[in-house]
Amino acid sequence: MPEDAEDNDTPMLIGARNPFVYAEHKSDDKIKWHEMSLDEKRKKLKDVFKMPYEELFNPLNEESPLFVQAGDLRPCTTVSNPIWAPNPEGSNYTVTSRLYKDPVQGDLPDCYFIAALSSLAFLSLIPGKLPPYTYTFYYPPAVVGGTPTADRPVVVTDKLPLDATLKYHYSKSCTAGEIWIAMYEKAFARWINRRNGTDSDTPDYSKICQGDPVLALMNLTGWKYTPFDSLTDPDVTTSTATKYSTKNFTDGTQIFIKIRDSACKTVGAYKVAKFPMVAFTYDPRIEPLPAGVTYTDATIVGNHSYSVLGVHTIGANNYIVMRNPWGQLDPDPANLPAGALASGQWYQTANLADNSDAIFALKASVFRDYFKGFGWVYQ
């Protein structure tokens, strides 16, 4: 059996906290990150978390608060004794934007879920909601590659878990007044708790800490995915699978072609995702990293999930276009190879080098090294 065969159909535990939101809550300060220089951001994070910037993003650093320790040695902490009330920062769920640039992950290490939401929003698959807020989630089929089964609907109120000062710590929207991301997150938490035997409008959010981003796409849509099985289908260029380990590709070009030809459509001059798609990085605490790979900044983060929005070509260079659910990037990542990130316009993004929308394009060869896998769901 190939060394990574178990990765293809075993649910993963992917998840890192958003340090930018977490820093605001830890310092009790509304930080204007987008008005700060890179050096100012790095200094602020260093001061708040009392550790070097690079060590904050190092999954092997047991003192970093961003990572839940494998094996529950470092539990996923949530707001203690929450006050359940509408978010005082806004409660208008009926606004029409529901943009893929809206989701911002909060203090929970549930990037797998927030990245999946952004991917759905990119394809305009997030419906508008009016009270009562009702959601349907889907559990996996009995047979791999089969059609997921709809569970009975989940109904939630707009009461969210606030801390003692009435601040909301979990996922939110970049658009003021919207709570659609928060409501989806709460409904998903209630659904996961219900599947574990507890059904309440005040769910335990620790139950959604870390997860599998491709499985989350299935849970949200009821669409299918098919894991790649290198035992029966060794040719990744013709495989009909939709969930892949990057180790099964000989180079980044193969990955670029697979995504471009199997999961993208042409919109004007651009190749954009036609299916909801995600990618995820390695957890060096439980598996060895490819040679030369380290995670030391806010652009490519260890044990983290990203939305995949499409692909892009500039000259002879091929790129994978993604979005970080943190809503922030490091515009000058020190550990990436030179030329790893693209600049210039892509689809609805004015400049891929602008880190303010968390959208970036990573060279396909670098993607293969730094990312453990990627996948999408289909009808």
C-alpha cells in the first residue's frame, strides 16, 4: 500500500486558529490590521503572544496557541460560560452580498469549515435566509463515492455565544452587519453535537474544532467526492477522483492541469473553479514534511485549510489561486522560494499581490511541496 493511501478516505483533523482575530480578543483591542505595515503586524503579533513571529506559526512549538495538539494533549478551548445573545455588532442576515471574500475565521481552529463556506460563496451557492434559520447538512454515504444523505434540518436562533464583555469570538463577515457565516457555524456546531447525542440551541463549539475540509464541502452541499486510489488508478492525469494527495503527482504541473481541466471553467480570460474546492497543508507534528518545507508565517500555514478559487498562468509559470479564511496574509513570506507568489489581476481580484483580501496565487511547484492535498465535490 502506498504510504499516503490512508490519507485519501480517512477524515482528517485540519485546523489552526486565526491569530489576527485571536490577538484582538487577547489584547481586548480592535486592531486595524489593514492599515498596518508588515513590520507593524509582525511586531503586534509578537507583543500580544509574547513569542517570536516565526514561532507563533510553527506547529511544532507547543507554546503556540494557534494549534490544537494532536491527540487532544492541548484541548480546543472555547469561550467559557458564554452569554447567549444576538451579536451586538450586527444582526442583518438578509443582505444580498454573501461574498466569498466575507468569511473571516475566528478563535476556533475550524478553518476547514470556513474555507469550505468561502468556496461555496465563490460559486454563489450560499442561499439567503430569513428566520427561522434552518439548515440541512449531509452525512457521508455508506459507499465511498456514493451520494450523501440529508439529515433532518437544523434550526437555530440568532443567539450567539458572547464572552462576559459581550464580544463575539468566532467566525464573522468582512461586511458590516452580516452574520451569515456565524449562523452557518452555529448550525454546524449544533448538527455535530446532535450527531453526538446532544441537541441544543446552545451547542458546544469545541466539537467542531479541526476537521476535513473536503468532508465539510460534502456536509454543506450533499454533493459527492471520490478519493484517489493509487492502487487501482495510478494515472493521476486521467483519474476521475476529486480528492487527491499531492504526493501522488510527480510535479506541480500535473496538479495545475488536474485542477484546470477537471475542476475549472473559463470566464473571460480566466480559469475559475466550477466546483467548490479546498486545499490543506501538512501537520508536521504527525507526519514528516517534504525536504525544505517549513511553516513560519501567515501565508502558507501548517495544518491549515484554504479555499481554491481557480488557476492562473503568467508567462511560463502556472499558479493555484487560493484564499486564506483568516482574511489576512503575510505579503512577504520569508520561507517560500523566490517568485512563489504571483502579482497582477485575476478574475475579480485587482492585484494578487494585495494581501488585504487574503487571495493569492501560489506557483504550482511550490503548492505541491507545501500542501498535503486538495479536493472538490460534484453533483
